Amino acid sequence: KASQAQGKQPPRYARVNTLKTSQEDVIDYLKREGYTYLGRASSLEELQQLSGKRFYCDLHLPGLLVFPAKTDLHAHFLYQAGHIILQDKASCLPAFLLNPPAGAHVIDACAAPGNKTSHLAAVLGNRGKLFAFDLDPKRLSTMSTLLLRAGVTCHELANQDFLTLNPEDPRYSQVEYILLDPSCSGSGMVGRMDELTDSPGSVPAQRLQSLAAFQLRCLNHALCFPRLQRLIYSTCSVHEEENEGVVRACLREHRRSFRLVPVLPSWPERGQAPLTQCLRASPGETLTNGFFVAMLERRSPGEQEDE
Ligand code: SAM
């Protein structure tokens, strides 16, 4: 069972950047360097047992290559040239699931340092418009470098508070997709969990409360964009307050116009009941960082509200 992996380091993941290359070319390049490609993995156990210079293609996410835990590709040409992005598997879920079609207008509300923005641009094939916002100028400057290296051209980057963005501004009148990955406790990050001395992922109750209030404000604000059709809400937190708690509170207000969509049925770890439509991720169950993803879609006119 993958849960036996608890305590072990998750494998390393590399997302093929289709704005610059193809999966086939990356695999050929690595093979020429002595790596062995084992094809598409059929189970999480196979990923956990990887060793040496062997790699798989992931079983859930297309274009994601999986290497043994000790692999470090930061100095590798493919990374330096932006052909691969070193990104945890769980953090590839939001853009993959939002799945905006080429030409769509998309908001990445809390975007820096931009791995999910570059993934969104790849899903869009650089066609359409990607409005990306962040409050932190330092993180935004890292993000500019990252997007340049990744060959992203369809973005407009702004140092702006997403909460002050006017949803009625004509610039956003065609926005149908929003990715909301707001600041969170980070309690799911594997490195962080190791560093904590008391219980893993412990965060003071007051901090959780204020984070959850901020996350809910962001989510409610995102749902005000008039043409919005689909939204992904994600955190790298393991805390219910920041995850199912925020989604539940939001649905209390918006359930008439938005519904929670069941995502990726093959994914083994689900949101806490009753919100099993959502995904959770963790080192023990999915060989990733701790993560949470919810997808909301606008109801069609006349659609019945579910319970
Ligand atoms: N999505 C990013 C990625 O994949 O690289 C990671 C985002 S990180 C979890 C949250 C970000 O939200 C931080 O960079 C923080 O500066 C930004 N942030 C916090 N409050 C914000 C606000 N009100 N408006 C816009 N960005 C905000």
C-alpha cells in the first residue's frame, strides 16, 4: 500500500513544459544521458519503489515525469532551459483540473512564484489571456524570471491585491476561469512537517482562523466575476479549517449559483466527508506534499440545487 510510504521522502516530479518541448523529446534526451524510461506507471507503489536513474510517466497527470526521491535536477540543462519545471505532483493538480481551453481568459488570483501560472499558460498553449496577481513584489520578480524561462507570453502580471480587483471592470468581462491558491499555513509542505517539533503540521488556532477568514473572502470575491464558469480553490494545508471549512462556508452563501464538482475519480485521497468531491493529497497516501483542491462550477440557469 502507498500508505506504507509514510515517513519516506516522496519521489521527485518534473512537469514537461509543452510551451518549449514535448514529452517525447524530454524522454529521448534523458535516455541519451543514461536514464531508463519505464513507461507510464500503473500504481503508486511502482513510483515509491523507483531507484537509480530510472523514471516513469505519472499514472494520474499527463506530462509529469517521476524520479526517485534523491534525484536533483536543478542544475540540469532541461530545467535551466525551462523545458522541465520541478513542481510537486499535488501542485500540478489545480491547472490540470481547471483545464481552460485555448483562447480563454483566466485569472490566477494569488500567483507568485508562478509555477501554476506557467502550467496554466501551457494548458492554454499561450493562447488567451492570463491575468496574474500577487501582493508581494519580491515574489513577483522571481515569478517574472520563471515565466520568461518557461516561455510564457499570454500573461499580464500585476502587483495588486486580488481583493481590491473590481469584478465589473471591462478588462475581466470575459474571464470564465479562476485559479485561487491563496496564502495558507503551508502545513502540508513535507519539509515544514519535518521541522515542526510538536505534532506534525501544528498551527495556532488563531492563525488558522485568520487564514480561513482571508481565504473565504478571496473565494467569495472570486465568485463575483460575472462570466465565471469554473474555479479551482487549492491550499498546501492539511487543516480542515482552511480546506473543507472554507468551501462549506462559501457554499452556504453561493450554493444557488455554484456547485461543487467531483474531480478525478481515480484519485485515491478525497476531501473529508461530506465534501468527498474535493481532493486531498499527502505523503502517505498520494506520495506528494499535503494539499487540497476543490472545483466549483456555475450552475446552468434553472438547474436544481443539490443537497
Ligand atoms: N500559486 C502560487 C504558485 O503556484 O507558485 C503560490 C501562491 S502562494 C500559496 C500565495 C500567494 O498569495 C503569495 O505569493 C502571496 O504573496 C499572495 N497573496 C496573499 N494575499 C494576496 C492578495 N490579497 N492578493 C493577491 N495575492 C496575495
